[in-house]
Amino acid sequence: MKMLEEAKGKWAGALNEVVIGATKEQGGTRTSTVTVGGEKTLPFLAYEGPTKNRPVVAMEILDRVPEDWPKPLTDALGDAVKSPAEWAKKCVDQFGADLICLKLQGTHPDFGNASPQAAAATVKSVLAAVGVPLIIWGSDHDEKDNEVLPRCSEAAKGEKCVIGAVKEDNYKTLVSFCLADGHSLIGLSPIDINIAKQVNILVSEMGFPLDRLVMYPTTGALGYGLEYAYSIQERSRIAALGGDKMMSMPVICMIGQEAWRAKEARASAEEAPGLGDENMRGVFWEIATASALLQAGSDIMVMRHPESVAAIKNVITKLTK
Amino acid sequence: MYVIGERINGMFTDIGNAIAAKDKKPVQAMAEKQLAAGASALDINVGTRVPKADRAAVMQWLVETVREVTNKPLCVDTPALETMRVGVAAAAKGGLPVVINSTIGQQDKLEAFMALAHEFDASIIGLSIDEKGVAATCEEKLEIAMRTIAAAMEAGVDVEKVYLDPIVLPVNVNQTAPGIVLETIRQIKMLSDPAPHVVVGLSNLGQGALEKHLINRTFLVMAIGAGMDASIHDPLDEELTNAMVTAELLLNKSIYSDSYLKAYRQG
């Protein structure tokens, strides 16, 4: 044990703590809140210090039926995917999601072009259906997001949601609304640590508090850039612990979105007979991606399959024991 | 970089006048300005206008005045042991961080100042000066450096609290000295693992020279490249700060972003 003690890292900095969700007493209607960040050591090194707030698992839901999701995934979720509110409720009640990540993909001009009003109504229906905090993502269409997300921000005012994403060249509109409505923000950077820092600086220059920022450095699935994502997250965590205040934000990972994009997760048994059980491949891909990125320093794992969620929650429990 | 802001010094007219009038405001404003500009610690020096007999009392007033506005490390700057004790006691009150600036490498002085550092859990700057004067060569400077480290260990002062100052002299007085200091910094960095901290009183270098700001700035960058990790200078000198932040960036000690200069000032 002496060797371990001598190998202890000495860190000057700590991750910011971000509180997501507001209860009735705090001006919202959530029945539970989530706190992420606050770490003072690299992940899960119990001999250097405790894990201040354990990583959390959010389940991803869409505002439209996920027609392009593989069958093993939609089978596991069942008919609930036809209604965002039902889907969210099932994720919380049956699958144990710590929070819900609502992706407004249906607002994208190519995927239904739902109106800002319709999106705001969806947000309200999900907030009414579950008590956990909410993450709201746009459709990654800058112009449409700038119309849709302000309405969603207003509709969820006081609920302390996390809304995303702001980018280096598109942040001002969303920053103003989230600042006014009390939400936190996700800063997106395309696997680029320098741009990640730049986004944080730009957003904070508008007077946005650093403890309401979460970083999305983009996620790469196993076999599809995982090692790049890992190195960037690890380096940014080391910088944060070294005292870089502009890198001290908790990190969100879009595990499900990326893992279920992999050929190994999507291909049917007929298309890829040599890859093994099609019902388990995607689940394993999601678990492998998530368990690696936990070690790099990740705070919010956004996942899709109930079995992957259960497995990763179990991993987190074991790592933080 | 551990930047020790040099501006609270009675040698500067604004601070000298404030000390004479016992006016806290200019002193406290200067403390806050330097910290906002990125200073990690603040040097406190009563200057030479104060008669010797009054220096301890004035040091106490000056330290207490600054302590009203910050809990950051204060760097008590005097060669006199008694004044030092009074200043350090005032600065360390309530367990707050303090730096002793400074001791020379003469054995009896080393022992007395190291004992003080131990008593107040203070950091301490060790100059490469001894009874023979300023060490001129790299070998002499290193010898004093090793003597200083040994004295710290003897007194129970953590080596990580020791800052070795190889002494820069005005370049218009001695043009070979800066190169010798740079070589000394490189060698000090190889003395132990983790390496001892190195600090210089930067402004001395450009003293009296027409291009003093450029001279100080250029040397700071070179010294950072050689391994120096602390400096006593004016953090309000923007060009100097920009050059320092950029040098650290180029050594991969911070993460680049287009607004990295702003990030330094916001952090």
C-alpha cells in the first residue's frame, strides 16, 4: 500500500459542480435533482479522493418515432416510443434513468420539420410525465435550433434543464435565453480540445456562469474514434484538475447515439452472420463505449438500450464503492 | 507561472505616498488590481523612504492593510529578520499563506530565516548571495542553491516551499550575467525530482535601460523556456503578461484556444 500512497496525484483544481433540475421549493416541478462534477482527482482513484458525485445515466428519447433505430433496440423499448411522454415515463419507472435526454430530431427540416410550438409542447408533456431533470437537445440544424430552443427554454423556465448545444459559431441566441430562464448549457466541439475551451470562453464572456456549463467534446463509439474521444476527455480532465477554469466543466457523452450508429450494432443477422447475436451486439457496443469513457472522465452518459443502462449503472456503482 | 506582483513597494511614488499618509485606499486598490491581472501572490515592501527604526511597524500596517482585501499569499519583502518576523506574523494570521522574501545563503542567516519559515509554515525565497556578495558564476550560484536546500531540509521546511533566486542584475551593468542566470536555471532544474522552484526579481534586469520593458519581457520568455516557474514582476504590464502566457502555451503547459489570453485573465 505504501507504493500507492506515494503515487498519489496532487491537483490544484476541481471540476465545477452543475446542479440539474429544480424541485418545487427551488422554483421548478422536479421530484428529484441531479448534481454532476465536483471531482478533485482523476476518475475512480479512491486512494486519491472520493468521487464527489457519481456519473449519471440519462436515457435518450426522441420527439418522433425512431424509424431508423435497429429492431433489437426498438423491441426493447416497446410501443412507448410512439409518445415522448410515455417513452420518458417508461425510462424512469422501468429502466431507472437518472434523467431524460429529449432529442428534438423531429424539428429538423429533413425529419418532419416540427414547429417551435410543437417542440415546446413536447417538452411540457415530458416534464409533466416524469419527475427527473431534463436535457433538451435541438436537431443540430443551427437556424432551426435558434427558433426551436428559445421556445423550449421558455416552456421549461425554472426547471433548470440542460439545453444544447451551443457551438463556436452559433451560441448567442441560446445563451441569452438560457441565462434568462435559468437553464444550463451544453457546449459542443467537434473532437477538438482547443475549440472546446474557446466555446467555454465565448459563453462565459456573455456573463453565463461557469457552473451552468457542460461540455460535449463529441463522442466516438468503440471502433469509430473512441480513442480520440478518450484522449481529449482525459486531457481536458487533467487540465481542469491542474486549475484551468475554462476546462473545468463536467462532460456529457452521447453513448447510445454513437454506439448504435456502428455497423456492428446495427447489422442484422442476415447482413452480418459472423458477428454474433444481433440482440446483444448493440447492447455490448454501448456498454463497451460507455465503460471506456467513464475512465476518461465523463459525468452524464446518454444511453438508449435498457440493458446497457442497467449494466453501466452497475459498473458505476462498483467503481464508486 | 507563480506571479508575485511587485507593485506594493514604497519605492513606487503612489505607494510611498500612501505609506507616508497612512492612506489604505491606494494600497488596497493596487492589491486588487494586481490580483485581477493574474498575480498569484503580492510582494509587500515598505521601501527606503521609511526610517529604519519604523520599518517593522510600517510593514505590519502595510501587511494588515492588504490582508483586509485578500487571503492570497503575501510575500514579505525585507532583508531585516525582525521586520520579517513582524510582517510574516501579521500575514500568516489565521493560517493564511505567506512567502518570506528573502534569505541570503550565508549560513547564520539561512538558519535564522529557515527557522522562521518553519515556524509560520511559510514559503521562502533563497537568493544566490552570501557573505562574499552576489554569486557571479553558475557554479557559485548552484553551490548556494544546494546550501539553501540543505538548510531547508535541516529546518524541516518542505523543499516544495523553497524558491531559488539566481539573481538578475541590470543588463546595462553586466551583459554576461543574464546568460549565466539562464544556465543556472537549467542546472537547478536538474538538482532534484521534483525540481526546486526558481524565481527571479525580473524588473532588476531592465533597470535604467531605455527598452526596459522589452528587455524584461524577452528575458522572462527565455527563463520560462529554461525552466523558471515563478517571477516577481509587474502583472499590470499587459505585454509582459501576454508574452508569459504565450511562452507557457508553447511549452504545452496550458491548452490553446483562440481566446487564450482572455482565458488567462478570466481564470
